[in-house]
Amino acid sequence: MWGRRNASTNGSSAKVAGTPKALSALDDLLRQAEWDRLSDADRTALLSAFPQREAPTLVDAPATPEPGADEQLQDWVAGLVAARMQPELAGVVRGWLAAAPPDAHLFVSGSQGQGRTSLIASLAREAMRARPAQPDYCYVPDPAALDRPTLLLLPAGTGDDFLRALSDALGQVCQSWDGDSDDSGDDDKSSDANAQQSVGSNGASASQSQNGTAAGDKTFKRGALIAAFHGALTAVAPKEAAAYLDRLRGALDQHNANDTTPPLCGNDMPIGNVRVARDGADAANGAPVVVTSLAQTGLTDALLQANGGVLILPAADLLDSSTWTQFAGALKSGTLALKSGWPPLPLSVRVALIGSADSYRALYNNTEDFVRLFRYEAWANWDVAWGRESEAVYAALAAGVSKRYGLPPFDASAVARLVEENARRVDTLNRSRLGTNLLLPHDIALEAGRAARTRSAAATTGADVDAVLQQRRALQSMNAQRVREAIMTGAEITPTDGTALGQINGLGIYEVHPWEGRFAVPMRISVTVSPGRDEQLFDIEQAVSEADANHVRGALTVEGYLTQHYSQNGPVNAIARVRFEQEHGATGGDSASAALLFALLSALADAPIRCSYAITGAVGQYGEIQPIGGVNTKIEGFWEICRQRRAQGERPEGGHGVLIPTVNARDVMLRPEVAMSIAHEGWFHIFPISTVDDGIPLLMGLSPHDLHERVQRKLKRLHALATRTHSSL
């Protein structure tokens, strides 16, 4: 077996038969994109699948954006994601727009950068173009009670002119109602003459009319004014207003006959237009599609702007209980109250909320109406299959970035590096999936293109992309440098050479934002054993309440492994004390359970573990090594520590390495410089293991049979000691 850690040699043991084979070929360590290996004809054919639309340029852009620029950008983004990245989401949105009941709204969950807003807005505009524009809602005096408003619906765009004419005409009627206005003008005299002529034709002479009472004169004049008012408005008003104007004339005639002043005179007339300015929402473009947030637009204004069409809002805007109550009330009633005492406005709007899983849960759990109102749901894809078609999305994105910002075009190698980097950031299946967050490749492409422009390059290349990625990591490396410095100086005791009994290097990820700042370092896990009346795994972290649920789950699984493997041949009377000694701010969780088990077996078998290897993986009760997350970060983190130790002259027998679950081999997508080092230098190894028995020869230089026999013998001794101690008591 391997020598002790502080021995002068590193041990010399022949390789145990059946030791798992390390991943060493470059193709095993990363997957390279196809884009830069395709022919020009193939690339052109793949790009032809995208709509021939371009992102609006920002080069020499006017200070005031052109109308429709946001819509053009949304349509371009939608063209990128609809077919390849979010086809299922696009299908749900189309179905909702085409066939859903008008009171059934849509919730779309996902993360930033997936194109959800642009996709929904673009598809909604396409659907709404075929629908008529919402009419102007005009508040006008109610003929039944002229001091109160009623609603008059007029064709879109006609309300302002009609209400202006109505207000002016009613103002003139009110001014002249009691005959005390000096500003009657020639029109009034002409109206009087016409009215007198009309009366004379009915059998009354002019002299009789002139000799009438003062009251009769007023009634006569008012009638003439009302007739003139009605005729003038009818000539210019939309035909949809004709019936209202007839009823309004009748009401004024009744006040004239009763010699009473209309109540709209002397106070503010109940006139108003609630038509709002909408980008692209006039009659030519159909029903409105409004994309906004309540930080930019009040809820009432947002609902007004989208009335008759589609409103797209961030779900987080509605988490406030009072806002939700107002919003849900408007949707359920189908009305919108604008002013106390005025009739509510008819509301017909379809709402799409865009939010995270957290906002969905908050609305689902804390509101009574959410489930009934938002009966349609769609969940954006976090990743998609990695193939030529999905690589083409990145090529189209890079081309759009180049045009939008006036940058050198991206060659095939630059597109390939964007693809590979985005694959690295997928949670799992890094060698077969690509992420759908297009903000990341957009920003990297923009930085790389600007660097290429700075050096007056004809094209943006893969080297430009690599330089951007290295700079991003360097700028976010402060935390990693501090922790690694503590390890290298010995402030944190984390050996990577020799052997140690009951001690092993696990791997913990230090979660830092942004993504470039996250890193992993080895954390030493140690186990001691002693006699006990019952089997017990005493977790020190758990005892001091520093462990999370995953950590506790891992410890309990290790207990299950001991029971399954060793209690069948006799009682297990042992207490094992576990300590995660060098956590560096991270918590050893379920993914450290394999390391914990190996340290325990080492302590029970008196078989030292080689410190030049680290392990990550969850363990099952039957000894299977189960997959974990962050495998690339963990491999790269241990490689970095070992590289620095190697630069100081450390040369352990068999080199350095990491044991990972076999299933996680599908996720190995290392940084190119790390992959090249492992493939060509030969001092660092990655061993996929499927079971605990696979790892025993690598870590302890023993066959699984020999190690299990040692453990059994140790357990028998501990049982004897525990029994003797108990009997003496």
C-alpha cells in the first residue's frame, strides 16, 4: 500500500488489477464545436433557416430612437430563439394567442437572456395585426343626466377631434343659453332669422313672432342654437356618434322646453378621452401589444395602453399584495375604474407574465386568484441539444452583434469558441447540451469584437474570444487567489503529496458571482473511529449546526453503506467522528459523501489514502458512485492547486488526479488550457469510477477484497473492545 504522507518516499506499489482507466485523450476532456470545421456551403445553409431580419444598428444611431426600433430588435431576437432554442415555448404562446379563452392568461418562467419577452412580443404582434384596433373610449355627457358622463365608443383615432368639437359646441350653447352673451355674432343672427322664417312658414307672422314674450324669444333662440349645434357636429362626427348626438339634442331640447339650464353648464363638463398613445397600435397595425414594467408605467396606464390587445409584464411587479389585488380585480371584472363616479372602462386585455420559478411560487402560494387567472403556463428551456443547428444560433447572434455595433465580422473560430464556452456553463451534460441564455454570448461577442476593432483586425477570431474569457476570469479571481494562497502557504493544511490515514481530499465549490468568479479547492475530510455500543457516525459539523440537509443526507447514506456491507457478518460497534477540516467557506454536502466514506474505510482498515488524489461524488447505500454538479469547476480547481505545487517541485508517484463519478464523464468540458495540459503533459489524471470498489485501488493501493477484509477484522476488534467495556461496567 501507499507510504505515509511524511515518509521520505511516496511508496512503491504495483498497480492493482482492475484499476479504472483515466480520461486522457483531448476528445475525452472537452468537446470542440463543429462550426469552424464545416464548409462555407454548410454554414450558409444552416444560417438560411433563420428569418432574414437584422437587429437595428446602434452605429451612428440618432439620439432619439426611431419608432419601432424596440420592435425590430424583439423580432430579431425572436427569430433567433423560436425555432432552435425555445420551440416548445413558441408553440405554447401561439396556441394561447389563437385559441385560449379571453380570461385565461399566460405565465412564462425561465431566466434572463432566454429571449422570452422578445419571443412573446413578436408572436403577439403577429397575431394582433389581424385583429381590429381597440376603439377610442370617449366620456361624454349622458343625455339622461347631463352632469354625469357616459361612455361613447368611436373608431380608433377619431375621439380627440370629436371631443374637441363637442366641447367647443357645448361651450357656445352654454354661453348663449340665457341670452346674456354679447358674443352672439353673425352666425347667431343668421340662426335667428332662419328660425323666424321657419316659424312663419307654419302660419305665424313675423310681427306676431317679434311681439312674443321674452321667454318665447329665448326658447326660440335656444332651439336655433341647438339645431345649429346638432347640424355642425353631425357633419364632422363619425357615423358611430350620430345616435348619441340625436339623444343629446333631445335632452337639450327638453331643457329648453322646460326653461331650465342644462346641468353641464356652469361646471366642468364631463368630457374626456381615454385613448392613449401606443407604439404601433393604430388602426393599420391592429390591436396593441405593450411590453412594459410597473416601474416605468403605472398599472392603470399599462392596462389602458394594452386594452384590446396583449400586455407583457414582469411577474415580480405584481408580488405586492395591493398591486395584485388591483390587477386581479380589473381582470376578473373586465372593467377599469378611472375616476370616482364615472362609468368604468370596459377592459379586454390578455396578460403574459414573465418571471422566475420563485415569483411563480410566490404568486401561486400567496394569492387566491392566480391559478384561475393564469391557466396557461410555459417553462423556457434551460438548454438544448448541441448540434449544428444550435451552433448556427450562435453564429447568427454573432453576426447580429457585429452589425448592430459596427464590429469586425466573426469568423468561424470565434463562433466555435462562443459555442464551447456556453456549453461549459450548462449545469450538466456539458458535452451534449448548449445553454439558452443568449445574454452571455452576446456580451462576450461584443467585448471580443471591440478588441478586434481596437487592433484594426479584419475579423473577430477565436483568439479574441479566448482573450476576453481569460480577462474576465482574471478580474474575478481575487477570492480564489486568497484561498489558494492560504493553501500554498500552509495556513490551510491541504496536502497533495504522500499518504494519510483516515484523511482524504474532497472538493468543494466556492459559489461566487459572477460565474467567472466561482472556483473549487480541495477540502480535507478526516475520520477517526473508536469502540461503541452501537454503530454511530458522529458528524462534528452536524453537532455544531453548521451542516445543511445535503450534508446530513450524505452522512446518513454512509451509515447505510456500513450497515449493508458489514453488519451482515456481525454487529458494528463503532463510533466514527467526521470532520470537514478545510472548507474555505463552503459546506461539504451530498457530493462529499464518497470522500467521507473512503476516509472512514481508510480509518477502519488502517489503510492510508494517497493525498495526491481528490474525489468528488455522492455515494449510494450499495456503494454506487452517483453524479454530482460542478464537475468541471472541481477538476479545474484541484488541477490549479496541483499545478502550483508541481511548480514548487512536488512530484508524487503516479502524479496528481481526481476521481469523479463515471456518469459525470459526460459533463467533462474543461477549459482548453487545462484539457491540453492533462492530455499532453501526463502528470494529472481524471479517473471515472462507478462504485466504491473502483476507487479503493486508486486511493489506497489495495484490492477491494483485501480492504473489506481489513475492515471486517477491525470491526471485530472494536466489537470485542466494546463488549468487554460494557461487561466491566
